[in-house]
Amino acid sequence: MKKVTSLKLNGKMWSVWVGELPRGTWGICYDTSHKIVLNVKLLKKKPQFIIDTAIHEALHAVFPFLTEFAVEQAGTEIARLLARLGVDLDVDALNRRVHEE
Ligand SMILES: [Zn+2]
């Protein structure tokens, strides 16, 4: 498990980690410890899917009262909008951060 960044979400400091998660679980948001974990297998997926998952977990962090359906829908649609605007993710750079000593 590797910490890749930390940031303020909804007025609280959150840490973002990349590591092993159960199969089919792309991300987890731990509301009490203010920690987001992204599945390391995401690094082999398309950038838009990684962005979708990051937005999804950030939405859980900022709006813990939202339903899974709302978060799912919003994450995917915001990721699609960003892709249309040309926003991309440097997956190689993220990979280096995850695997550096
Ligand atoms: Zn979710």
C-alpha cells in the first residue's frame, strides 16, 4: 500500500493510497480515517476509468450521505465530461509514484 497524495476534502485532510483491494473493488472511501484507497489494478485500466474511480471516491468523501447510485452516476458522467474537454491522466507518472521506494 503506497500513499500517493493527501488533500483537503470538505475541510478535512484526506490521504489517498494505491494498493491491493479485493477483486472487483476499484476504490474504498474510509470516512472515519479520512482515507481513500484506489485498487493498484486500476493502473492497467484506461485513464478515464481511473479518473471515474477517483471522482467516485472523492464524492463519497465530500458527500457521505449520497447513495451509491448517485455517486456512481455522477462519477462516471463527470469523468466523461472531463475526457471530452481533453483532461487526461499521466498513468505512467502515477505508476512511478506507486512503485518508487
Ligand atoms: Zn461507491
